Amino acid sequence: RARLAVLISGSGSNLQALIDDSQRADAPFEIGLVISNRADAAGLERAGRAGIPTQTLSHRGFETRAAYDTALAELLAAQAPDLIALAGFMRILTPGFVEQWQGRMLNIHPSLLPNYRGLHTHARVLEAGDPWHGATVHFVTAELDGGPAILQARVPVLADDDPARLAARVLAEEHRIYPLAVRWFAEGRLVLGSDHRAWFDEQPLSAPV
Ligand code: GAR
């Protein structure tokens, strides 16, 4: 089975969706490590309950982003995962780190990219009066929230929505699409092409990782 490392900063509900999926008998991946940049992230308890090793690497005490990312790279090197999944990891990664993992690092973002990169997506969608909102799983590249999209789920924006209600509706979809994309990668059916697009192969072309 492919080995996954998950990076979190908070509640970890996407981590939970990945844990739940990894525990199904047919799961092609397992989670070998969860890293949080915050010691109080509730997701660390979710990992602990599932018996998954955790590490906290606080960003405090690091003078530069590059220094933090070097320490992060060392933690990851010890486990040598096949894939990194960012799951509510609220830090911008340096281009050097991203390049090291290019094609092997996924993120989930709460908007229909390329719309609404960055933060506060739900409030911004409501403010704009958009009829649709959603979530995107994408490969991580050096451009923030700009990497090639793999899978998107959309939800309608309802007349009585507030950011919290809308966020909950989007989050439920995140929990469906993120494990699916991770499965595809683990099965060797998902690759970041040299043309900078995400390709899905119905049959694995290469041996599964
Ligand atoms: C999720 O909605 C995720 O898409 C978002 O943070 C939330 C984390 O929730 N990520 C970003 O905004 C990344 N820029 P979770 O901790 O319950 O998975």
C-alpha cells in the first residue's frame, strides 16, 4: 500500500475522512505520519485515536520559511512517504520544498479553483453572489492554490446561507473527493504530466506505488 503523510493545522476533518477511507479493506493507501504546525490542532487527537504517529513542528522559533521547510523535509525524509496530502495545513510552502515533492503532493482547497484562491473563500463567494461554490483537489506547485486541478465538487449556494452553513456544505464534499483522489494516486492512475496538467488513467500505466 502507498504510504501517505498528512499535514494539518486544525480540526483535521479531512484527515479523518482519509483515516476512515484508509481503514477500509480495499484501501490502496495507509497513513504513516501526521504532522501539525500547531500543538493544539484537534486533528492530532484524531491521528492518535487511529494509532497513527504524529509530530508537531511549530513554526515559532524558525527565522525563515526556508528554515522551517528544511526541518519539515527532515521529518518527512525519515518516513519517506509516497505522497503528501495537505489537509487544512495553513502555511505557505517555499518553492524549494514544493519542487522536491512536485507530482507527489496534493492539497484540498475550499473553492472552485481557479476562483477564490487564498483565505475566506466562503464569505467571498457569498459577497459575490455566486450561484455555485465547492472544493478542489489539486497538485501542489509553487504557485499558491494554482497547481493543476484533479477533481472538483460543487454545491449550490442557498438564499439563507451564511459562511458557516456554506462551509459545512462544502466540507462534506471535501470529505468525499479527497480520499478518492488519494486512492487514484495510490493506484498509480493519477499523474502530474510534464505538460503541467493532472492526468487520470483508467488503468494504471505504471506499477502502483
Ligand atoms: C478545509 O475546508 C480545507 O479545504 C481548508 O481548511 C479546512 C480545513 O478543515 N484549507 C484551506 O483553506 C487551505 N488554504 P479540516 O482541518 O477540518 O480538514
